[in-house]
Amino acid sequence: MRGRCLHATHAPSSGFHKSCEEAGQRPTNGDPGRMISKDEYAAQDALGLAALVANGAASPDELLDHALARVAAVNPAVNAVTFLDEAGARRQIDRGLPRGPFTGVPMLIKDMNAHVAGWPLTNGSRSYRDFICDHDSVLIERYRRAGFVLFGRSASPEFGLTSTTETLVHGKTRNPFGLERTSGGSSGGASAAVAAGIIPLAHASDGGGSIRIPAACCGLFGLKPSRARITMAPDAAEGWGSMSTVHAVGVSVRDSAALLDATAAPVPGDPYAAPAPARPWAAEVGAPVGRLRIALCLEAANPTVLAAPALDAIALIRAALADLGHEIVEVARLPLSGPVLTAAQQTLIACNVARSVDQRLAATGARIEDVIEPVPLMLATAGRAIPATAYLDALATIHDAGRRMAAFLDEGRYDLLLTPLLPDSPPPLGTLSLSPADLGDYVAAIGRVVAFTGLQNMTGQPAMAVPAGLDALGLPRAVQVAARFGDEAQLYRLAAQLETVVPWRGLRPAL
């Protein structure tokens, strides 16, 4: 039986869980005099760390030492890591790591859906407090084959349902650029961990902006792949009616591309799959871009006033694109109905939340009021009352939106779509909590934050968060760029070009 509850006995310690074997009880490898410095570790992206291992300049144990030391130094402040398994990570290394593009690189797995055998999985919810995974998801198997050393979990809000990472089970995850601000959600633990220098690349997922919003909040590159690009086997066929997908947040474009190469392939039994690329995505990084025709739209799916950070980010990237020779065509609006799409999105999410909650309550016998936060409780209640025909109507609506967006790009001869990402600076903690002081304030706030990101989840298009410097408060800014369904290659080519003229690797918090 997959995913059975094995009643974990892990207890909280200094803001995160630790495995039963204490740190420090391990043999050391290599010559201590050859160990890379913490500054050398922090200067590398994931492929750079793997290269140090490959050429003998560092060992996997040394990289893990640096990651764990950084967890000890910063996690009490940011609360990005909710579980550590140093002993398991050392065993992976001692058994010998596969030769892959990321051999020896430490990796955190988001505490959302991804099963890692022997690890807890809470999905940010008290209802999963005692759940231990009894198998690896296919994606985790692929991470292992790529050579990653899995050593812990990053924080996520309950069921991934908001754009902040604050839970009753793990507490608040803070933005390393401003500790009273959100690091985003639902991959807020991943983004905070990367921005704080724990690791350069972290597993993440996105059902309405949950890769792109955390990346934007923390000055990182984040790409949401096309619908069904990454398999969810064996535990699911799709997420949130096909709106959810999986990838990563990180410090470099080339890491993202190489990771997608290592993980993106369907497995027998998947209901559908994204089209295969013409060549490896890693080969697109640095490849000729050509002159692109890019549509710029500043109007969101719902009425959203853009503040200075969003407008400044667009202005910066727009100027950079023009300097690179690309054509920018401003369009007043997209050929879609914002209210219709919003209603469809809410229907799909509510029904899926109801199913998830009911399955968990049936497995545990718990009372819903005792284990579920107020917003998920509201969604589950609403979802139970939605007719099956309304769910099918919602699916038809988002599929129609995908076709409309494809036609928009084709008829306008646009290669890409450029939009704002966040409408303002990363919000203060508490603004988007799933246990809000005022439900009306929460609904207004979440609608504003996800105004530009949910569309691509509904249409299935790939989209990326591109950092655009810091705002007047010293907080990260970003823009969003989306491509045709299946065309991550175009995004990687442009992202690599922008990375050279608007570099973001220097965006480091003072933490």
C-alpha cells in the first residue's frame, strides 16, 4: 500500500526536524586541507559544485558539510528547512553516487507531494503530522540517478494553497532579504533556502505561481514547465486538474535546464505528456536567440494596480530586451475573460482540496476542524458542494483558454509574452496566511498576488520568473515571460541572454 502512515516519532528541534542519528557521528573523507571554503561553496551554482566533485577539488561529504553548516547558521532566522536526514545523506554518499550531471550536490525536497522513502511528508498540514513515505516518487528516483544527495525537506503551506509559507505545523518561513516579508509560496522554503545560500538549486512545484512567485520574492530564476512535462508517478496522474507541475528554483539558468533534461520524461501509464524537445535544454543555454517579437501585457486577469517595483522591473527588462534587438509590442489585454478563468480555477482547486482533505480524514479519523487551517477548510467545504458537471465545465474553460492563448501568439506572430509577476514588493508575513484574521482581506490579497501567474497554469504554457534587481526597500523584483506550450527551449535561450546583461547572481541578502 503506497503512502501508508508509519507514525513518525521525529520531534521539532531548533525550527526543523532531525533524523534519529545525530550530526557529527560519521567518518570524514579526504584531506581536510583540500576542503573548499564557505565562500567558494556559495559562489557556485549546482553544476559548478558538481564540477568540483568531478575534478576532485571537493567531495560530496564536503558539500554536504557546507549545506548543513549553512542550515545551522541561517535556518533559525528563516525557517526554510523543516526536516534533516544527515545520516541518510551520508549513507547515500558511502554507498557510492551515480555518475550524473549533479553528482555530489546537496538537494532539498519540498514538503509537498514528493515521496522520499523513510521521510515524513506533511504537505504543510497537521493532518499529515505522522505520515512517513514508504517509497520514492519517480521524480525522486530521477534526482538520485542525477547524483543529488537528498538531505532534507523545505517548507510549504498547507496543501500548497497560498503564496506565502506560513503553517500551524512548521511556523513562518521568512524572506532572507527582509525577515518580516514572505519568501513566497508554496515553494517558499525552497526559495528561502536558495536565497540564504544553503543550496544553489531546490525542488519546487507550481499550481498557480508557486515556483515563479517564490523565485520573484527571493531574487532567483524559476521556470514552471509545460503541463505534464514532469511525471507525477506513481502517486498521481495530474495535479489540480492539470494545472500543477514540478521543477525548481535556483541561481542559474543552466542549472534549471540541466535539471529538466535529467527529470523530464513520461512513464508508462501517464495520461498525457508534453512534446519532447528537439534537443537537450542544456544546449539552449547560450544558443543563438535571434530577434524575437515579444508581446507585453500589463493587464492582469483581475483588476490589479501595479506599484513602482512591478513597473520598474518591467521597464528594466523591456529596455534590456530592446538593447538586445528584440521587438516589444504592447497589447492592451489578452483574449480571455478574467472572471470566467478565476471561477474555473477556484472550482478546480476547491474540488481537489475537498478530495485531499477527505482522503486524509478517512485515513486518520481526525476531525477536520482540529487538523485543517481555516482557508483550506473553507475550500474543502465549498468543493464538496460543487456538482461534477461544474468541475467538467471548469476543465473545459481552462482548455479553451489554452487554445485561445495559442491562437493569440500565432495570429500576432509573437514568440513570447512578457508580463509583470508580483504587482508590488513581497508582502509582509501574515498577509497571505491560511489562518487569516479576516477572510475578506485574505481573498483580496491572494487575488492580487497571483493575478499574473495563474493563467499559465490553466493554459499549460511554460513560464519563467526573471529577476530584475532590487526595489527601494532592498527587496527583489522580477518579471514573467511565457512561451508557447512545449517551448521551454525559447525561454531558456532568452533567459541565458538576459542573465548576461541583467545578472542576478550578485543579488545576495545580508543574512
